[in-house]
Amino acid sequence: MRSVVTGAAGFIGSHLCEHLLSCGDEVLGIDALTDYYAPARKRRNLARLLGRDGFTFRRGDLLELPLKPLFADTDAVYHLAGQPGVRGSWGPEFTVYLERNVLVTQRVLEAVRDAGPRRLVFASSSSVYGDAESYPTPESVAPRPVSPYGVTKLASEQLCETYRTVFGVPAVSLRLFSVYGPRQRPDMAFARLVEAACTHRPFPLYGDGGQSRDFTYVGDVVTAMRSAALSSWTGVANLGGGSEVTMNQVIALLDELAAEVDVVSGPALPGDARRTAADITLARDAFGYRPGTDIRSGLAAMVRAERVLRRSRPEGFAAPTGGPRPLHRSQA
Ligand code: NAD
């Protein structure tokens, strides 16, 4: 298969490229290397891919690149580029979320419509549910996002559905539930927790630790994305890890796997749902999705990767301090 991966230098995108290459696919990766978190991390992700047979990379902003020629003669477009993070999406930064999530997705859809790949796989989010009406949550439950980020992911997903029903664009939107694994974004809870455990620094916990998530291992996510691209199914499906775990349980597990974590409790932050849990029946029936990595093995893999990284860590790996900054066009 010939594939395009947007957001190829990011956490999930770089894992997806590795997986596709290991399956023998040709991959064109696209990324602007935005500075929401240290671009040095993204360059490091890319370094694992550059020079591998079948991989090419184009740096640029999807709001400006000529997409149709980039998507020509492609079997699958995996659209993962976007502005993640619920907490930074309030206030003036919302413009960046609108641009990088909604406007970019609309440009991708127009180009897919013209270029005609066999499949478009879009990385949607469990954030579209907000505080859901029922758990585990099936796709039929009405989305009620509790963050502006969730609103932009829902709008992007709805655009995919609109282009699918009106123009027959073969779009699959996968609602990803809290993806974790080595190279996770540094603003996410597991990355901060593992770093705190390995450095013996305090871990700021937002809320009482009773909030729960359906954590999903990145290896299971990227395998599912390719399976979805190969299947004839289109539509919207949940991708969860198959079990719901509280933050307190994750912290206890990390105490066992690495070191006791010094937890500093603070108030819950606006935008965080209390609970997420995916009903994954649809993904299982549609493209054979079966998550295979339990939380203990996945977290242990993160601890191992963090220890390796700490032995060779270059400067410039700081976690993001605030919301996203607008992309400077000259950097793209
Ligand atoms: P990430 O920030 O590591 O990766 C996103 C990449 O997109 C970055 O490398 C960034 O430079 C690139 N990008 C952003 N705007 C761009 C633009 N305009 N043009 C070109 N490149 C651009 O994030 P991630 O955690 O890997 O998430 C990937 C996708 O999955 C995102 O769309 C996110 O909303 C979605 N998602 C992630 C999770 C999760 O748990 N990580 C959960 C649900 C959904």
C-alpha cells in the first residue's frame, strides 16, 4: 500500500509510520513540527523513520501545502495532524484549535475528494463524548463535549461524515481513548507520571484520582488504523483499550513498576471528563479490532523507554507550560 500520514512526527503518527513500514507499505509523512511541545521530541521521532526504505517526509503546514498532488496515487490517507490537549483549548488559543483541527480537516477532505484514495482514516477522540450518558459508551450515544478541543474534534468528525454521505468520500473516524505508550506527548498524564517516578520529582494530580480512563496502548491503535484502512467499512467507531482504570490505580501500579510517586493533589481542571469507557463492539465487528496490551505491560514498556531516553536525553525536552502557540508560517 502507498500511504500518507499527517502528523507523522507526533506521538501516534510516528508509531503509525513505523507500523506501516514494517508491513511493507510506502509512506509519505507530513508534519509542520509545531511547538506545542518541544520540536526536538518530534525530530527524534522522525529520526527513527528517516532513511528507512519506503519512507519520505515533507515538512509543512496542512493549511498551506498543495494537498491534492501529495495525495495522488495513494491508497490510504491517515489524518492524525491536529492540535491536541483539552486544557489549553479555552480562551484565545481556541483559534489554533479551529485552524489545526477543523480547517485543516476540511482541506484534507477536499483533497481526498479530488485525489480519490481508497480510504481516509481520521483520528477522532473520546473527548467528543464529554460526560457520557452511559458506560461503556457505544457510538450511538449523543456526543456532549466538555472542552473546546472536544468540540473541534466533533466538528472535524462531522465534516468527515458529511463528505462521506454527500460525496462518497471513504472516511473512517476512529474515536481514540487516552492513547499511551513510549514517546507519549509530554503533557499527557502517563508521560508526566513515568517521568516523575523515574526522576523522583513530584507529580501534580488534577482531581481526587478517582477519575477513570479507558487507556489504549499505541501499538493496538496503529494496528487498528491499518486494519480499518484495509477493510471495506466506513463510518465512526470507538477505539478503547478494553478496560477502565482510575488514576489512583495507575499510580499504585507505577509504584510497583518503577518507584513510589510523590503525588501533589490539586483541583480538577475544566475540560476533563470524570470517566471514559469505550464499547468496542463496532470496531471488533467492522475490522476485527482486538486490543492486546494490558495496562501493566504497556506501562512497563513506557518505563523502559523513559529509562533509555534519560540516559541519552538532549536539551530542549521540557513539557509544554501553557496552551499552543500559533504556527509561525516561516517555520513550516
Ligand atoms: P501530537 O501532538 O504528538 O501529534 C500531532 C502532530 O500534528 C504534531 O507532530 C504536529 O506538529 C502536527 N501538526 C499539527 N498541526 C499541523 C498542521 N497544521 N500541519 C501539519 N502538521 C501539523 O499528538 P498525538 O497525541 O500523536 O495525537 C495525534 C492525533 O490523535 C491528534 O489529531 C489528536 O487529536 C488525536 N487523538 C489523540 C489522543 C491521544 O490520547 N494521544 C486521543 C484522541 C485523539
